[in-house]
Amino acid sequence: MSFHRGEIILKQLAYYAQLSDAFKNIVQNGEVDARKLGPLGKTLFEEGFEEESNQCFKLAVRCMESFIAQGRIDKALVLEGAIYNSFVKVLEKEEHYYQCFSHWSGLLQDAAKKQELPALKPGQPNRLCFVLQVGVLLGHTEVMLQVIDQWQKDNHDVEIYVAALSHLDPEFPPLIESRNIPFIHFCDESNMCSVSPVAAIHMLREKLQQLEIGTAVWVSAPTQASYALALPMAPQQVMWSLKFHPVFVKEAQHHICGGNADESIRTYNGEDWEVCPFPLTVALKENAVTDIEDIRKKFPPESVILGTLAREEKYNSYGYLSALCSIMSNNPHCHFVWTGRMQPPRILEAFKAYGIEDRCHFVGWVDSNLYADAIDIFLETFPFGCGVTGFQAMGHATPLVSYKANDTLYGYQLEGARDASASNGELSRAVAEELPILTAVDMAHYIKLVQRLIDDKSYRQSIGQREKEYYETERARVSEYARRFLETSLA
């Protein structure tokens, strides 16, 4: 750590102490801005001050508990979002998400149940509304749109609505409107929500009743779900998680997760979730050869280009980052392309420590369909993987290396395909290498498989072709998966 950075951290620690002192008065005046704890706590975590970061987290949680106890639910929901972004998302693990949300999810549910609201009318059983927290095109909304498109294509007897509780990306509303779907939101001309979180939730509840919507599907985001679903918002509710599963609300009749087609139930944190396979194979766009060449000519001709197309939080995994740095340090002719909205200091410092920083290229938020086609090898993150972008790579015959974990492409697609003859029911290396998606069973195996792909171009091509065939097989099952999701949601 440089002296300059050390000075900055000392100042931050002093500020943390001030906040800690100010927090002692929270019960009396409730005016400390606990949202400031978030950026500070995140910085402390990234700089290695994990205990101090955890103390910031605990203070923020206590502040939220105080807001809930005082009935200041708006402040509690705003703070929940700040805690989620600063403390929860820094570690992409099922256990971490659940442990964090368990501090306040039950309290928000209890607060919702105390609301004296009119009883809900039944609504039309074939009228369904997808509820988004933010209107933006990301992996979970791409999957949602894929489901909607398939329902419309197959002429299912369902009336579809989409709602957003918070702000909108300017490019998102046209995606809904072009499908002739009613879009409910509470945003002004700047696409920012014009009402508070609680007001938006209650206004949407009333709107769903006016439209006689029978089923509300909460799409993935865990924040605000504890309060909104416990009200409840609609006569029938679905909690549809396309990521982790930290929120379970008994007022939701269905809790739906991903998995393979042969599964019916997965248990997360002691609760049963119904499995509906995700239709992750979004339609591919044909890329211009010149666009691919423009990317590749930025690297030396002999380069093998590795890449991962994911949010920056997914890289914050000790195992994955260690494997990546080991691979790059052993292959000076390789370059690594990575994406995200920002470059976390911990990742940059890892690259620098291994002396590979000049060959690791941050490209920001890009056209993943194009980059999935331009790179040579896709390195799926673990323990939380890359769904839509991973399938984009496979669809373009770009070989992908997955990892044996619950929330990777292997976990969602192939968990049930283990060799029954394998000893103790475990997945052997030999079997994993022959699966439709090339899969590693541990970190050493992951490094070995990537090395073989780097060294052997013909092997790269054969794996790319095998995985492209799997993409096409899964693409053909989109109708089946969409129908299964609809039938489960309306059951």
C-alpha cells in the first residue's frame, strides 16, 4: 500500500469513528446519514480492512432496524438499496447474500403485514404482471423478454403487463412498447421515479387491482421484495430469482429458481424453490467481420485472447481470480478482456501483483454478443457464473470453461447429468471433460483445461463446436421452458 493511499485510509478510518460516535444518537434523532457508511465500507473492504468494513455494515443494519421500528419504511428501503450495493454485492455467494438479508428481511415483512390495507380482489387468473425494480436491460430482464416473446409467439392465453418501481434506462421503455405490452411506471420525463419507494409499491398495488391482474411476478432483485410481497401486492405472487435466494416471503405462492429440466425442487437456505429452467439462449446477432477484426487487431497477431463478459462483482472471487492470474502469468502471449461498470481496486492490485496488468484490458460495458464472438476462450466466473453471456459465447462457437458449482452454467444446465457410475456419485475429471459444456471440478482442473485450450487450437475448435451444438439444443427448448414457467406461475 502506498503512503498516499495509507493517508487516505487513515482519514477514512477517522471518518468511520466519527460516524460510529454519531450513530449513538440515532435512536434519539434519526438524522445520521447511514448511506454514507456504504461507500466507506465498500472502500474499506476493497482495501483489505474487512473488519472495519464489517463494522460499517453492522452500523448500517442497526440504522435500518431503527428506521423500521420507527415506521420510517421509506428510509429503510433506501438504506436497504445502499447496503445491497456496498456490502452485499461485493461477494457473489449464496451464503453471503442470505446472511446479509436475514438481518432485516423478516423485520420488513412484519412491517408490511402491519399495514391496514384493503383486502385484495381475486383478479383475472390469466392476467400477469412482471414487476421490476429498475427498468434496465440486464441479464434478468433479457430472460424476462425472452419468456414474453415466446409466450406471444406460442399464443398462450395470458395478458402480459410489465411494471417498474424505480427509474428507467431511456432505452428500456421502447423494448416493452414495441411488444405492445402495457408498461406501468411512475417516472417523470427524466426517467427518474417521481415518488418514494413505499409510495411506488402501494401505487402499483392499487394499479394491479384496478387492472384486475391476478398474478404479480417479482423479477429477481432481492431489495424491496421483503416489504412489497408481504403486503401482498397481488392475489397471487411469484418470487422469481435469476440469481441468489436470500428472500423468502410466505405471502408469495411460488418461489421459482433456475435449474435443469429434470429437476423439480431445489432447496436454498432451508426453503424449497420450484425449478423452472432459464431460457438463457437469447437470439444471436450476426457480427460484421470488420467489427471483429477491429477488436482483434488491438492485440499482437500471435495472441490468444481470453475473456469474461460479466458484472465486476463476479470477478471478486478468490478462486476465480487466483486461477485467472495463474493462467495469465504462465502465458505471456495471452491477453484478457474483462467488462463491468468499474474496475475494483482489489482486482487491479491482483493483476499488478502477478505482473499481468498490461495484458488485462478493461473494456467497460460493451456489446457482449460482439465480444463473445471476438475472443478465443470464454472463462466463466465461479462460484457465480455467466448465464446469457456464456451462452452467447457458445452460440458463436467460442469455447467456454465452466466450473462445478451450483450457480454456474454447469450447475444450472448439467447438474443432473453426472455419471452414475462415478465413485461416491462425484463428478470425475474425465466425465466433466466430456459433458456438453466443458467443466472443471476444481481450481487446478480449471487451470489445466484453459491451458489445453490455449495450447491446442484444434481442441479449441472441437470444444467450440460441441458447445455450439449444445446452445442450439437449448435454443430449441425455449418454448418448453417458457411454457413451464407460465404453468408454474399461474398454478
